[in-house]
Amino acid sequence: MIELLLQTCVNAVYAASFMALIAVGLMLIFGVMGVVNFAHGELFMLGAYCVVFAYADQSYPYFFAIMLGLIFVGALGIAMERTLFRPVRDNPLAGLIVSIGLLLMLQAAVAMGFGVRMEHIAPPTRTTFHPFGLDGVVVALQRLYVIVGAVVVLGALWVFLRRTRFGWALRACAQDPEAAALQGISITRTARLAMCIAAAMAGVAGALAAPLVRTWPYMGHSVIVTAFIVTIVGGLGSLEGAVVAAILYGFVHTFVTTFSDGVVADIVGLLLMLVVLIVRPTGLLGARERA
């Protein structure tokens, strides 16, 4: 029983890691741009398909495929901000509709290019994917890649936001765009940077998780639903809250899945969101708006 609990904890840390990457990126876009990006799950999907194309199809090194996912999806984020979200910056409803249209377009493009079948990517090599045991707990190195990658990326983002001028600009725009503009901060450049970082984080999450999940054009559906639950539980506008909520949701969902099934786990996840909203409507770390 102890071994099962330890194994479930390891699995929960893995689930929380890539979900934190996605949720923090989603929160960053909403905080800076005020856009609810329903296509964020498709950015995760594109990161996974970068590994399908570069590693599985073209036989490039696995870590090259991860970097391709980061660069390609990050560049796509810049293009999305410039061509789609910037023209509707002052209309949140239009931004929501644009993101839904983009979601459908990305799904159709990947389905046309790769087909709609589910694909399972072989691990990088048997040696790099070799699981090792720790007191009876089996840990696959690929899952460690996801955990370590999430810690590194989130740590780098924290340093960037707290220690650099561009990071201060992002935080200022998220807190009060009008005051930030009066201080000479470019809202346009800040929004472009936020979109690039958020998209790159989703792409890295998809690339790291690709050998562990079955990739297909519609894999972003479940991811975006979970990401929205995590951001609501954590508190809108709070990046730290998104990380805390990702850890909480990852453990709750993984333990319920292990001892029951996935459907019950999804229901419990929704109940968790409802309980948090009843007890604390602003989320775990969300701040109340001043009147």
C-alpha cells in the first residue's frame, strides 16, 4: 500500500508539472491581454506534433524536437497576437470568438497534415527512457524530463518577472494597463511578449509530454478544460495561484483516478472548483477587486 501511495505521488507530480506550464501561460495571456484564449490547448497540441514531425518522422534528436516546439509555437504566438488578437484588443468578446475560430483552424490544419488517428511516439531511446526504482517506486526518466523541465521553465519565468525590466513591465500591465501606459510602457510590445512566452510554455509542455500521451489533432480539448479549472481554482490574475492549483488538482485527480477511475476524477475536479469558489470566490490566491 505504501508503494502504491508513493507511486501515485510521483504520477501526481508529473501531472501537475505539465499542467502548471499550460495554466501559467493561459493566466499570463489573460492577465496582460485580457483574452480568454480557448486555442491554448491547441498550442500544447502543436508542441507535441513538433516532436512527431522532427523526432518520429524526420529522426532528429529528441531535445532538438523540444527546442523546435518551443521556438515554433512561441513564434506562432507572436503571429497570433499581431494578426488576430491585437485588432480586437478592446473587445474581449471578439477576442474570445477569434480564439475559438483559431482553435478550429489549427485542428483542421493538423488533421489535414498528419491525419486524425491517434499516434504513440516511441521514447527517445531505451536508455534515456529506462525506468528506475526507488523503494519499489518505478519512475520513468521521461516523466522526470517533464518535472525537471517544468521546474526550470517556471523558475526562469519567476526570475524574469521579478528581476528584469521586461518582467516588471508585464506585471505592471497585468495589474493596471492604463497606469503602465502612463509610465511609458508599450502595451503592444508587452502583449506580444506575453503571448510569445505563454505560447512557448504550452509548446514545451506538449513536446515534453508527447512520448507519454497519444497525440492527435483534438488532444487539446481535455487540456484546455483542465487548464481553465486550474486557473479558476488558483485565482484569476495570480500566476502563483495557477501553480498551487495545478499541484492541488494534479494530486486530487491522480489519486482519484488511481483508486477509482478517470470519469470520477473529472467530476471530483469540477467539485473541487465549485467548493473553492463557494469558500473563496476569488480563488486560492486571487485578489479581490477594490470598489
